[in-house]
Amino acid sequence: MNEIHFNVDAGYLEGVVRGYRDGLITSPQYLNLTQCETMDDLKLQLATTDYGSLLQNEPSPLSTSTLAARCTDALVAEFQYLQQNAAEPISRFLDYITYGYMIDNVILLITGTLHERDTHDLLEKCHPLGFFDSMPALCVATTVKELYHTVMVDSPLAGYFRECLSAEDLNELNMEIIRNTLYKAYLEDFDAYCRSLGDPTATIMSEILSFEADRRTVNITINSFGTELSKDDRARLYPRLGGMYPEAQTKLARVDDMDQVKAILEQYGEYRSMIVGVNLSMAGGDSGSSALSLEDRFFAKEVQLNKDSFEQQFHYGVFYSWLRLKEQEIRNVVWIAECISQHQKDKIANYTNIY
């Protein structure tokens, strides 16, 4: 990437997204939020943040679902502003970011179709960043096979479906396998595209996507325990990138319990420090415990990587990193709100600090 010409297409948007980053909630503000006793107190404290104007017309008492929806609305509005003002190749980079949300939305619609639910109702539950132009046409499909062919023809995910899946694969037992298969294809494709952009975007995004691939590898391994998924099928779900590819992935494909997972992770310095003091029996997180889970450590590592990307200039990684930091901020705010509404103040500090 030629830094001399970077500002011609990306200078304005990079300035915008760095401004967004400066609006993230800081440690002192989080401390103020954790001191709140009621949701009205929380709403008052949030008035000093970027969410203040979004919540001022919401009636009291503020519900956590409403809070989450308004925070997500703010995220979507800011990201769509970036999209509306982006030119190639930034526009395509931003499109790649949305593909992950599209996968979740399509899986939701397929699952609803399998259960004969009204797909029009499911559209309301889809993530706004995962909408694409032909998505309403998916609601016309009455069978999974029709929906598959609609996705194949009219969605940005057509290439992933064509390469990885057939209509016969779409059944209820395979839904999580399908989700992970599509994410594998997506991560590998996104990584290849970032590498084509050259440095520094290639280097920064490679590190971030490698971590995401490693996290998915560990989660797929852990979540496969006690299921009918064979070890060979487990290995096929691992993304072909990341620090664990291929050596650690080969080992993880053969493990049978959490102790064996821990033994493999301890062989890698980056992950050895991550699992110190972690309760691996709650790898996916447990809101009923104050102990750290592996997922908590993954979130903390992800935050650090995305903060680091802002230390360099002239690259597109800041757009991806801002979005991930904003999502973590929303998780933090909703967690604090849930603790307040459920009177669980002893767990309120179990959020992942950002700045």
C-alpha cells in the first residue's frame, strides 16, 4: 500500500474512525457506571457518553434490552456512515467485515425455516450489519432447499456456500457445523484479501485474524466434547491460518477432554499466560461465577490487539478494530446494566476494560 496516496481515499475516514475511538467509554466512566444503584442512575451516567442523546427519550425504567438495542443502533449508524463515504478498496474491506454478520443472519433464517417459523419475524432479529440487498427475498423461500438456492444466487455469501455446502447439508443437526464451515471459508478469504492489500494492513490484520482463527479452533474443540462430531470432522472445521495452524490444530483434533486442551495450550507461550488462573471448565463464560473464564481472556486479548492497531497509521485495520472495540463496549455496558437490574452488584466489575 502506498502511504503517499493513502490519504486521498482513506484520510478522511481514518480521521472519522479515530474520532469514534476517542468516544469509547474510559476506565473512570466505567467506575461511575458500576456505582449506579438503579437503571435510572445508569441512564444518567450514560448521558455523559456518546450514548446520551440516544437514551434521553427512552421512558423510565430503562430495560437492558432497550439499552442494548440503542447501543447497537449507534454502532450501526456509525459503521454505515463509513460505508456510505468509502471508495475502493476501503468499501470492499468494510464489506468483508459485514460478511460475518451475514453468516449469522443466514443461519438464523435457515434454522427458522427448518422449524417452519415465519421468516418475516426472524428478519427483525437479524443483525443490521448483516443485511444485504436480496435478504428480503429469502423470506419467500418455504423450504430449506429453496432458501439454499436463493442464497447461492443472490447473496454475497454465494461463493462460500458453493465451495463448502450442498442443499442436503442443511438440516438441524448440522447447523453449528455449517456455521463453522462458513466462518472458516470467510476467515481464510478475508485473510487472503488483507494480504493482497500489502503492508501495513496485511501485517496488522494478519495478526488479528490469526488470533480469531486460534480462538475459533479452541472453541470448536471444546464445544465438540460430548457431541457426535468425529475427530476428523472437527479437524475440517479449523481455519487454515493462525498460530495454531497446522501443528497445534493437529493435536487439538485428537484430544478428548479439557485437561488435554490445557496441556497443548501450555506448549505455546502466548496461550500459556492466557490460561493461568482460568477455570477451563467454564470456557464459554459463566455469569454465575466471579472466576475468569477462557472466553474472558480471549476478549481481553482481542481488545489489546485492536488497541494496538491504532498505534500505526496508513492502514485499514483501524476500521475493523474500532468495530470490535465498540462491540466489547456494548457487552460491558449491557453486563453492568444486567448486574444492576438483577441486584448482582458483586459481579458488576467482571467486564473487559478498554481504555
